[in-house]
Amino acid sequence: MIKVQCWLVLAICLLLQACTTTSSSKPLSLDENLQSILNYKESLDPNHPDQLENIFYVPNYFKEEIKDRFGHMSRFKAARKMAHWLIKKDGYGLVYDVHTNLKPSDAILERRGNCLSFTLLLIELGEVLDIPIRPNQVDLPDTWGNNGSEDLVFYRHVNGILKNQRETQILDLAIQDYNFAYPQRVITKSQAAALLFSNKGVDGLKEDNFEKAFHYLKLAISHFPNNPDMWVNLGAAYKAQGQRKLAEQSFLQAFRMRDRNNLAASNLERLYRSQGQNAKANRFAKKAERARKRNPYYQYQVALKQFSDSEYDQSLK
């Protein structure tokens, strides 16, 4: 069964090998680094392609088609019909592709996208019809993957929501896998864009393209600074480059925001353990244990290590 894994959020990277980089410029202090991350979006050129107006851009010809097709309908009917038309084979034919992280204009051009691409497109098209479709962040039950490598990923989800006092309508690329009982919250348009940036940053990390990874992860945080998942992503990138102090800072930021964040705790425990700081590591070990026990990919990596060390009984367990 195909799970809804539309927003690839969290590269835990517990087992990535560190590599070091050198720089001729004077490194920022921890406080300066933190402030530079929070202000990162302000450093972009006004015409930068990652400015929000460029991310949400939809070509005029497509807006006009949407107006012609759905502009005469009531809000809820128009939103429902538009969402169906976008994905129907005899409509626009937008194909679901979990591995794409496309902004609306690219999703239109390529006729494909994941749930985030679909939601960002719906938000912008809703504005064309004066329909207030909002991005809705959904916490799926724990779903793990490892993408065929040693880095581990954790999935969350996003869809569109339209509400009034009497009715709530969910607009979802895979509505059959959605459940109203899942923890969820309406977020802002800027925060929705941050989810796209975070995805692109994780892509950069998986590609070993650290320039891309750091650009998009910092941009994501500057638009959504109270999202702990994004700080864990950034910490994973710092750790992969051997910048352990900055990795620690990022993981701690995530942990402070949500002290039950097992993923941040797990990263902190491994980081401290690798540095021989066992007292600190032990503090986070119990908090991380729950996440590890329910993570089959972590257990698999441990088993591989034990097997290579000829610890066959432990490996089998």
C-alpha cells in the first residue's frame, strides 16, 4: 500500500559520516550564527527566485482558465471542482509524484507534484477566485524510510483547508489516506513556503550539495523559526560537514521548542557520545530511546554493525 509521504521533512542522519570543510573567513560566533539564520530571508536579493512572490507565481493564462471554469460557482463548490479538475485525467491531469518538490508554476508546467506542490498551487488559485484556502500541516502516524542509504527520513503531510462556521472542506491529493483525527494545524502562506524550502534543503543534503542544503534550510527556518523539524534538518547538515558546535546549537534549538522531540534528543545523544561527553549523552539517551525502539531502520543499521563485528546473536535479535 502506498502511504501518503508528501512532505519529506526530517533527515535524521544519525549515521552519516562527518566530513570537514575549511574557510578562509572568520567563523561567526554561535549567537551571530543563530541571528544570521533567523534573518536569512532578508539577505536575499529582491529579485531572487526564492522570494515568496516568485515561489507562488502562477502564469496569467492559467489564472484566466481557472476564472473561466470556476469563477461562477460558490466558494466551496468552486474549490472542490477546481481540486478535482487539477488531478483528473480528463482535466488538467496533475500526476502525484512524491519525489518532486515543485513550486506552483513548475507543477503546472510539468503536470506533476507532491502534496505540498498541490497545496501551494491550490492556495494561489484560491486567491484568484477569492477563496481563502489555507495550508494545513498534518502530523501523520510515524512513517519511516531510509531511501536506500544510511540517512533516515521522517514524513509529515500538508493539505489545503477551507472553512466557515458551518462547513470544513479538506483538499488533499491523497484524501483516502487523510484522517481528521490526526493532529493538525493551519499555518501561514509563508510557513507553507518554508516547507517547500525545507524539502529542497533535505534534497541538497542527500545529494551532498551543501551549498544548496544550507541555503534552503536556513531560508526555511527564517520563514518558520518555531518549527523544530527544520532545526533538526539544519543540525544534520552541520553534523555532516563536521561543524559539531553548530550542529549542537541547532539540535538544542529543536529540543527546547519541544522537549519531547525524540528526534532532536536522539541526534544530541549521538553527537555527545561521538565526542566522549557521556554525561550529556546519557541525559538525552532516555528521551531518544522511544524514537529508536520504534524505528526499524535504526535497528537494521545496528544489526548490520553487529554482524560485521561477528556478534551474530545480537545481530539476529
